[in-house]
Amino acid sequence: MLSLQKQNEHLQKVSRSFALTIPVLNARLQDIIANAYLLCRIADTVEDDPALVTDKKIQWLYDFARLADRLFADEALALNLKERSKVLKDSAKEYEYCLMLDMLEVIQRTLSYEKPYIEVVARGVALLAYGMAQHLETTSIGTLEDLDSYCYSVAGVVGELLARLFAIDENMEESVRKHLIVLSVSFGEGLQLTNILKDRSEDIKRGVSFLPPLDTDEKESVIKYTAVTAGHLFDAIDFICSLPKDKSGSRMFCLTNVIMALLTLRKIGKNPFGDQSCLKISRRQVFIVYALCKLFCRNNSALRLIAYTASLGLTIKKRDYRELYHRVSMWQSSIPL
């Protein structure tokens, strides 16, 4: 089984920003959410590999979804997936390939948790891997609805996973749990759209676009999607305000990521064609955000003020988060594997 120390080492290498915010959670959620993130990152490594042919990516992701759908209990399939992942040795980044080599140990740690947590993590990972395979196989992003479906498969489902983990860990009232789950899909889409907009110039160089065309010029399209993204991020603020006020770790974990996304979005609004390097927020900004979120995460009025300050200059276009959830969420649906 992967040790907690080794898990944290992997996390530091694959996501510095996530590694910064996970330690504010309570010990149990730190462990489970870090583990879930690594499982998602394993799927992401296969999806994004520059050398692996698409058909092999699709089959690997479908099989990984099957493994997760079986609550990671199929040892033969897990061994087979690890063996097939060795083809990534020369194309994946070194730290990503090291994580692939530890895939079985990551899964063993997943299986050490209590059953309700295993079921949520397994369901989320199964939907994510399945959604990635579906996108590679059949989905083109031609409309906003297509974009919503894509964002759900790679991020909205992670938001839903987090909401369900919070609900189990914090023994929430059913009405609060349902409200958080419905908001969580918009929360995840906001973070994913921020990444899409931030990476847009690099994606264009590769001949890839995750944003459907609008009947406007390129700059105007980016500005319009920035407004939509800001609307989703303010749904994320509503999500945070709905968390119990005494759960400061969960609130701060979410709030820090959302405020950093809003600051990034503001940079995109000012420079729609900027590359990744000029759209990154500075270390000083990260430090200030971290300090403010730690200080005010229990105060809904204060955290809303922080969010509005971070979004100054942005247009905010809100959508119907309930309609979005009911249209794209697959959590209660069977996966045709």
C-alpha cells in the first residue's frame, strides 16, 4: 500500500497548487482527497499522452472506468492496466510515469478507507475515465451544451465527488447535502473553464480548441466565455457559503482555489490572447489569497467581499446551475461498460 508520505510526494510533483490547499483539510479528508486526485491524475496522464494512439487511450480509459466501477476489486484488471501503461515510459513526464508505476499501491490505499468513502471515490473516478474515453471517441465540442458535458466529465464530476465526501465526513443534513451536490457541478465547470481559457493560446498552437465558436471575433468570444466562467465561479462561492461554518478546513480548501481562479480570470479578461506565463498569478498574490482565506473563510459576508474584489472588472453571467446539474450529471446513471 502507498504510504501517506509517498502519496504526498506524488501530490507535490503532479500539482503544486492542489498540494498547497489540501493540508488545510482535516486529516481524513486530506488523505482521501489526495488519493482521489492521484487516481484522476492517472486517467488524465493517459488521456493527455502525446505519443499513445487514440484507440489505445480509449480502451485503457474504458478499462480503468470498469476497474473503478467494480470498486477497484478486480486485481487481474488492475495488473493488466499497469502493464499496459508501461508504453508511456518515453512519452509521459517523469513524475507522471512514476505515478503510473505506483498505480496498484495508490489503489490499495483507496481500498483501506471506509466503504462509503471508497464508493464515492470509485464512482467519481469511473465517471471521469468513462467521460474522457467518450470525449476521445465521439464527442466534438460544437455548442455550449457540448462544452458543459465535456467539463462535467473532467471537472464537474470531481466537484460532485468532493461535495459527497464533504457530506459524509461532516454528517450533513439531507437538504444541505442535496443543495451542495447540485451546486458542485457548476463549481467544477468554473474551475475547468478557467483552465481552458488560461491554456487557450497553447491549445491553438496544437490545433486544439475546447471552446465552441461564437458569432463574434476571437477576442469577443474569449470575453464572453470569461463572463460565463465568472458566473460558475460565483456558484462556487455559494457552494462554500453553504458549507457548515465550523468546517473551516473544507471552506478554506474550496475558497482558496476559487479566488485564485477569479484572479486568473481577471488576467485573462485584460489579456485574452496571453500565454500561460503571463496569465499566472504571482507567488505574492497566492500568499495574500491564502492568508485572507484563512482569516475570513468562516464569514460568508467577508468571503463574498473577497470574491467580488478578486473579480473587479469582470462581467459576470450567471446560468441556471440546477438545470445544468440535471442535464449533465451522470452520478445516478448506469455506465454502459
